[in-house]
Amino acid sequence: MRNLDHNPVFAENFTGFVLFDPEKNKILFNHQGDKYFTPASNTKLITFYLANKILGDSIPAFLYSTNGDTLVLWGTGDPSFLNPDLPASGVYDFLKGKHIQLVKDPYLEPKYGPGWAWDDYAGSYQREKAAFPIYGNAVHIRYDSLTQRPVVNPKYFDQHINFMEKETGRTAFQNKFYVDKDWDRSDTLSIPFINSDSLLANLWADTLHSKVEWVQYREPTNAEPFYSVPTDSLFKQLLQMSDNFVAEQLILLCSQEILGELNTESSIELLIDSLLTGLHQEPIWVDGSGLSRYNLITPLSLVDILVRIYQEVAADRIRELFPAGGKSGTLKNFYASNPAYIYAKTGTLRNNHSLSGFLLTRKGKWLIFSFMHNHYSSSSYPLKKEMERLLWQVHLKY
């Protein structure tokens, strides 16, 4: 550990590493911990920390009031409605067959975050943000081995899918999808769709067998929340599967809670000023997922946030929510040990890889760390294997 500058695996790139003992309140190792790095999905640690403080134990699906035989709904950004990656809730049964009015939000939240790559529009990891998400804002295609036919969900898009000898994706500005005939039938494909008021009303109406219409904004007077899924089900998807869509919608849920509107930029500004004070260095933070390369944070500040998580979240819950080395989520193929000794969040963009979280030593001691790499030009695999070797040494030493 003492010679990270001379480690040949890290020679090409820019590396930072901080190791912290929360019991002794002591930094055990600090290599360029005060330098700013592009965190990628390590940004989700900020999102988790703040959402855990702001949101209750259940997610508000929407605010609603009753007007005669009509349900009037205000969106909160809940990503769970008919999302195949999240648990089912009572929302469908509550809404089915009702006359529904969706209230337009006066703040027009951009569908994409600042600094997102424009040509990633067809990637399952870059879905449009929305006040009223449905089906995770994506078309899901799986192969039914019994009928030997592809199944499209939602069925509304069944006639929009073309199977051809071409890479799977979507046209840039239309909901026209194409799927490679030779796709791996064991995989479920998820392709983001382009949202619009008319499409959303049609999807809701088609799915719920209801009359659905948009109405102009009105204050949610006498409205009350209808709750959908446990908050931890979103946190588990956020941390273990590194779900970018869930991350962005969690920020919108927080914005609705603290501002009464869906405004990512304004809520981030408020959260930095109110709940992210006292860090070693103030982060540059622009989105919930880490898709943006505008995000910058130091290893020391990530450790600061992890220390707060350690103080506020029980150890059993950390084990349940965070990826466990060799066992779950994005760490299933690395850091294997029985029992697990790494519970941490990965972060990867092209030429950037980070791992920050909790390390359980051989003696049963919890340590907190942030290991960040930027600007390597080859594969991340050698970096991951060297990180695995070094963190195992920490596990044995302490």
C-alpha cells in the first residue's frame, strides 16, 4: 500500500485511495485523497445517503384526490409502477378501471441529466426521467420457450418491434425498435422508449383499462399520498444493480418531499447546502446516477459520506443493501470470500473505475475506504484484480 505511485498496474492512470477506521476516527492511509475524480456510479452513494434521510420506509407512488368518480393524480417520480425490476405494489389495483386525470407539473424536468452522452439514448442504462414512470420507461422483450416466440411488454409496443440482422436498439427520435434475430434468448432486453404526454396517457389507459387524460397544473390541495413499495427495495436496486433510472427518480422523489416539485437541479443545490456540509472537499454533483462526467468528488469526501452512512445505517442493513464481494450485485465476480469481507459500490465509465464502501477485517473490524482510478486507456480488469489483492491484504492485516 505504501507505494501506490510505483505500482506498475496503476502507473498509467490517476489513482486515489483512502482507508479510514471509524472506531478510532482515524485515517489509516491516504493517497491523493484530496484530489477530484470522476466518480461514475459512486455518485449513487450520495443519492442513497440523502434519500435514506429524506424518504420514509415506503415510497409515495403519487399524490391523489377524488373529484366525484375521478382520481386526480400528482406525480412524485416513483419508478416502481409495473417496473419488472422492482416488487409489485397495490397501485395497479387501486387505479384499474378508474377515470384518471394526470396533473401536469409546472416544472418541465429535462428528460436527460446534464452531461449525459447523447448517443446512449438506446442503452437500457440511460432512460428518460419522468413524473409518472411506467414499466421502468422501457420496452422489455423476452423469449418464451413454450410458445417459441418473443414477448413484448408493454404489449402496446408489439407492432413497433422489428426483428432483423442488426444490432439491438432504437431509432434516435422515434419509438421504432429493432432486435437482432440472434439475440441471446436467455436475456431479457430492455430498450428505453421516448416519452410524451400522449404516449403516457395511452400506455396508462391501455394497461389500466381506464380513461386517462392530462389536466393543467393545480395545487395538490387536500391531496394525500398513495404508497407503493418499501423504500429499501429501491435502495437495493440502486446499490446492488447500480440502476441509473432508480437513482434519478430517487432524486425526484426527494425533490417532491423537500420542495413540493420535481426539480433535480434545485433539490441538489438545497441538499448540498443543507445536508452535505462539513465534507473535506465540496463535491461537484449534478445527477443522481453518475452518468454525467460533470460530477467530481474526492476519495476523502466519499469516505466522509460513508462514515455518515455507517453511523446512521445498521450493519445488518448495510449487508442487505450493498453488493457483497463474490455474492451479489456488481461485486458477484470479484472479492470472493466466505464470509464476505467487501460491501461496496462500484462506479464505472469508460476510462474510470472506482470502488467505495465497507471492508470487514479478519478480526471483525469495520473499515471504510474509497479506491478511485481515472484516465486509464486499457481494460479495467487488471485494476480490479490489483484492487482485490490490495484490499485482501487490508482484510488480513487489520
